[in-house]
Amino acid sequence: MNNGSFIGSNRTCVNNYIYIYRGGIGCLTRVSVSQLRLVALNTPLTGNLGSIHSVNKLCRTQAQAMGIRDDYKAFLSHHLQDLIDTVQPMYRTNPPIVNLRGELLFKNWDSIFSSPLLPPGVPLYSFDGRDVMSDPFWPQKAVWHGSSERGKRLSALNCESWRAGDMAITGQASFLYSGLLNQQTRSCSNRFIVLCIETSHDHQTLQELHKAQDRHRRWFHRS
């Protein structure tokens, strides 16, 4: 989210954030921690992600491109950190994990590592609003993670710390129908889904998003 004026409008979000979504722009107020969003990058990728720092930056960049200020990190274990430690301990048992539109995916962060199955019928969105579960742009419904089922790093199965896309090198992945952390060893040349988890403290509720959409529609029809 960013403070400032609407694109193509003389209206201003005073002390609020602009949220850009498909079909419009709206103001959202800053609220306390209530949820953590799990969102996919906008394209399927091989295991060559540049490095963990590069893919973390890509998560942030794609979020910011949609007007989302909150910080994101890749849903990956790597040579420096276990996946489970991506979210700080104080936020692992309370905020629910939701998709981009605020629909519940998991009770909390810790529950991913005990019951990793996604709820049936709930979309998993990319930052640009597509459902990776059904969109043909992601032909292989699998996610890279490089982790054990408990979120611990698998040093030999992380595509050389996400720097390799060679067919002979392998990484740990999971097909979404079997959950986020199923143990499937696959060639790093595969183009799979890469997920990002929200890690910052600035959040917007779904109710506030709906209010912003309503405000935008009213303003659009007045102009």
C-alpha cells in the first residue's frame, strides 16, 4: 500500500493506503495483525530462482506492483533457513493463513506443518489475481518447497539453494492435490508454482477491501 493520489483521479487517500486490484483502485485503512496471506508468483518457475534473496525480492516486487505494501518472503527452505522459520514465532499460532482475497486456507502457520492439505474449493491466487489451481498458465499443479513435512530444510533437495535449473539436479516439491508439503523429488528443470508468505505487520481485512471496491465503483460512476 502507498499513501498518495489515485491514478487518473484527483481524489486522495489521506492517512490510508491505495490498494490496486483488478477493475479498480481503492483506499484501505491500516489495521492490526489479523491474517497472513499466501500468494503465488505470477509465473511458474524452474528451480533456478537466482538465489533465495532474489526470489524474496521478487515476492516483494510483485506484491508492490499490485499496490500491496506488506512484506513477503518465498515459501521455501534454503541453506540459511528452514521454511518453518520464515514466519516469526509470535505469529505462528494466531493469525490465520488466507489467500489474496482473504479466504481461509489454514488455521495458522503451524497448522501447515501438521495438516498441509488445502481446503477444497478455495482458490490459491497469484499476485495478479489468477487461480493457480485451475489456470492453464500453470500446467503442473506443483509447488517448490525444498522442505521436509515439518518445514525443515533438505539441503540436498533445494536445487542448489534455488540457483540451478538443470535436469540432473533435484528439488523437493509437492503436488497441490496432496498438500503444500508432500514429498515429491523432481528435476529442477520443471516449472512449478512458487509461493510467497506475508511476513510483515500491516494488514487489510476482506471487509475493508469490499468497502474500497464499493467506494471506487461509486466514484467511477460519478465521473
